[in-house]
Amino acid sequence: MTKTNYNLSQIAYRAVSEAIHSSRLRGGEVIVEGKLSEALGVSRTPMREALQRLEGEGLVVKVANRSFMVRHVDFSEYMHSLKVREILEPEAAVQAIGRISPESIQAAKSELKQLLEATTYHTDAHWGSDDTVHGLYIDGAGNQVMADIIRSLRVTTRLYEVSSLKDRLLPDSREHLEILESLAAGDPKTARRTVQFHLKSLQKYALDSFGS
């Protein structure tokens, strides 16, 4: 791949990824490559490379005629994925105690507080902060196998959340702040409890929303 094609592929990748995460492209929607390529000013080749990368990340899937579709995650898959996260992530948080630099925790807290204090709550900024907070203990645990599994599950749960749980963003950030406080305190029991509470809270909210 030439440098030019790589740059164009990156542009296409970021644009499609952002469209999925902002729910402008929704689960089950077929991606019209020609239309997207034209809108972004790129050719079919870098667009196809971007979509193949997104397929590898679990955000899109191939359908008939070599087309791609935004992966659809239903309520059952979402809840099952959250239950597995509830097993793995509290353990990751415990393992990460003492392995995360205070500077990294403080930077995550500053990012989160800026988000909470903003006049308008920005969805893109929320998901960036979400990645930062969870990434601290996912990477800090020092177990690459666990990290890969959790990240795959997070792709699944986010696909559901961006389309079905939009009103959940502000409570998420408040719970993220509690997680950061527990990591900063270096208390394994509190870290386990705050992460478990966060994931159980997501499950309860999803159940309440699904039943309403």
C-alpha cells in the first residue's frame, strides 16, 4: 500500500468508525461504498481497505454481493457480553492496582471532569473518555489475552449502547470517576466493587429500558 492510499484509507476508516459510534450508521444498515467514497473524496480501494479493517474489529460484517453492513447487536448478545465483562473487568482492575502511573490516572480524571463540566455533553468526547478509563486497567492488568477478550466484548456492547442507551452517558461518566478514584487509592477491594457496580448498573439500565 502506498503512503497516499494508506492516508486515504485512514481518513475513510475514521469517518466510517465515527459514523457508527455516533449512530449515523446504525446496526443492520448496509454500507453503500460508492456513496461514502464520493462523500469523503476517496476511491473505492481505500474505502474497501477501511471496511476490511472495521470488519476485523467487529464493527461491520460482510453480506451478499461482497457488501458490508454495520454489525447488529441485539439485547440478548448485549446482556451476555456484559455478564462476561462483569467477570473479567473487575479482575483486570485488581491486577492493575499499583501498575498504573498516578499521572495517567490524573489525566483521565481531568478529561472526565472537563466532560462533566461542559455546557453541552459531547457524545464523541464521552466515548473517548470511556476508552481512556477502561483502557487504564485493561492495559494495566498486564494480561494481553484478557485485554483482547475485553476489548472485543467492548466493541459488542458499544454497538448496542450507541443506538439504544444514549441517555445512559452521564451516569456512565459519574461511575467512571468512582473507578478512577478507586484506582488512585490503590485499594483492590474498592476497585473490584466500583467496576462491578458500573457493569451491573449498565445491565439494570438496559433491562429497564428494554422493558419500557
